[in-house]
Amino acid sequence: MATTFPFELVSPERLVFSGKVTEVIVPGTEGEFGVLAGHAPFVSTLKPGVLTIKGDGAPQKLFVRGGFAEANPQGLTVLAETATPLAEFRPEVLAQMIKDAEEDVEDARDEATRQKRQLYVESLKSAAAAIEADSRTAH
Amino acid sequence: MASLKDLRNRIASVKATQKITKAMQMVAAAKLRRAQMAAEAARPYAQRMETVLSNIAKAVSGGPDAPVLLTGTGKDNVHLLLVLTAERGLCGAFNSSIVRLTRERAYALMAQGKTVKIFCVGRKGYEPLRRLFEKQIVELVELRSNKGVTFADAQAIADKIMAMFSAGEFDVATQFYSRFHSVISQVPTAQQIIPATFPEEQVAANDGAAAVYDYEPGEAEILTDLLPRNLAVQIFKALLENGASEQGARMSAMDNATRNAGDMIKKQTLVYNRTRQAQITKELIEIISGAEAL
């Protein structure tokens, strides 16, 4: 049995997950990272993507968007504006989000915001691809 | 002197009112429990957000690339007052105490020569403020859903405020809401949200902890990303506190109303019985004196 550590996934409306886990894979802005017990103190912002919780039983996957992850000696905390289990997640919602974000790109007034919004669109798209790949393996 | 029929009608109408206030009290009690649970569920998020932000803020503040949301625009000429109230009345002094706090602050600021703009959330704050500050009200948001506030509502308000801030329409923003203390006590509170402030004890408790963390991307980037989110979180927290306060205030107001109605019914019934007896006595006297005259 691998060592476990406390993990909390919090959204503004409620505490989504709280418990002991062995590994969590978090979609960070600068790339996905896995957190095991005893991770160095660390703060990273999130990009839209799939968060995987590995503990007892099958790994749980959730779509998270907006927020940050904080690892400290007491454990890992992820604060996400939205956190939806993939099973309950509807692809149309994400498709709409991508569409909105693409419109934002076109509305951008200067190059810097345009690039930032473009990056956001790409991260949404890669999240969509990841979710689709996941649903294919699940069936 | 009111006739017996009038008295009966009056008692019946007070009884009907009492039934309504009683029902409203019970509805408010049920809603209060839900609102309190929502407020408690949101607390961990707001707390963690505050801890992390105050850690980073301390490391970054004073630096040249510190974001404007934290340091402010360097001026305080234009103040935005975000007034969070309810959509419905009949909840005691809940709305009026928030409005009073806002009004006092607005007059104090205007006396100092500052410009005041008002952003209303909820119709019950808008109506009394419109009479005093009609030209200064820049926005009105109504939250008319029965399902309670969602984070999306708070986000929408925060987005509007951010857009106004980026357009340079104000320098300092303060939100007014009612902090839920207990069912019988709600404290109208003013909280400055732009530039962001953190509770003193929080900052002191985290002293020295900031240096240990690794940040990805850099501290300043995280801060620019998190501060707008924090705005939404603070507004959301205030909305939830307000929701619980509103129900608490309504519950105690309706409890009082029910009790008053009960007292009134008792008094009216006493008058009714006395009048009835007086009438019977009068009739008897008439019959007896009629019989004696024969």
C-alpha cells in the first residue's frame, strides 16, 4: 500500500472531495503534474482540464476549471471554480465554453490579450480531447 | 362603539394575518437552514483563497510588478459602493440597516469631496437609494431566482466590476452587506474589495510561511490570475452571508408579528365578549322594566 496524504478539492459552493489519497494528477497552467505524499510546498494555477484522484478503488476523474492548487506538508488542496465529475459532465457545456472563448479571441483589442485568450481556447480544446479519449476507453 | 359584527370581522382579519405571518416565519426558518448550510459550505474556499493570497501578496507587494488590484490606482477620488440587499421586504430592519450604512458612508465621502458611484444588487436597496442618489447609481443587478445565489451570479457581478475598474471608472470599491451573526443579530458590514485587503490576524499568522513555497508560474502571474477570482469569491461570500441574514431577520420579524397578532386577538376578544355581555344585560333590563311598567 502506497503512502497516502490528505487531499481536498474545494469549489466555491461546496467541498467536493476530502479524504486520503495516494496520488492526484492536476492540470497546472504550465503542464500537468502528479502529486504524491511528501510533495514540496508548491502553488500553481490551474488550466481547464481533467483532474485524476487515485486512492482506494478506481481512479476518479473530474473536470476542473479556474483556480489553483496548493501543496504543503499538511497535504494538497485544489481550489477550482467548477469541479464536475466526468460522469456528470456534458460535452455541450464545454463546446459552448470553447465557442465563447473563441469569440473572445476575436474581440481582443491588443496582441497580448489575444494571445492569452488563444492559449485559453487551446487549453479548453485539449481538455475536450482528453475527456473524449476518456469516455472512449470507458465504454 | 363598534358593533358586534364589526368586532367579529376585525378578529377574523387579524387571525388571517397571523396565519400568514406564522407561515412566513416557518418558511424563513427552513430557508435559513439551507442558507446557513450554503454559507458554511462556501467558507473553506474563501478561507483557503485568503490564506494563499495573503501569503503571495506579502511577497509581491511593494514590488514594481505588483498588480493594481492589490495596490490600488494610487488615487482615491472615485469610490464605488457595492450595495448587496434582498429582493423582498418584510424582513425587519435588514434592508434598511444596510441602506443606512451605505448612506452614511456616501455622505461622509461626498463631504470629503470624493465622487461616489453606487452599484446596487437587489431591488430593496435600489429603491430607497434611488430617492437620494439617483444620478450616482451606475448599475442594478436583480437576483430573482428562488434557488438561492450561485457562484455564477457572483461571477457576473465581479465581471461587471472588473470591466468598470479596467475602464478606470473608479479607484476604490467597497461592498456593503449584512454579516450573519445569529438569528437575532445581523451586523451590517462594509468591506473594501478593491484594492484587496486581508484580515490583519491572517497576515500575522502566516508570517514567514510565504518563502517556503514554489510558485508556478511566477508569484506575480498567480496574483494577477487570482485577484479577479478573489473578487468573485468575496462577493459570493457576502451574498451568502446576506442570504442567511435576510432569512434570519425575516424569521425574527415574522415571529414578532405573529406574537403581536396574538396579543391583538386576545384584546379584541375581550372587548367582543364585554360588548356581547353588555348587550345581553341591556336587553334583560329592557324586558324587566317593561314587565314592571304593566
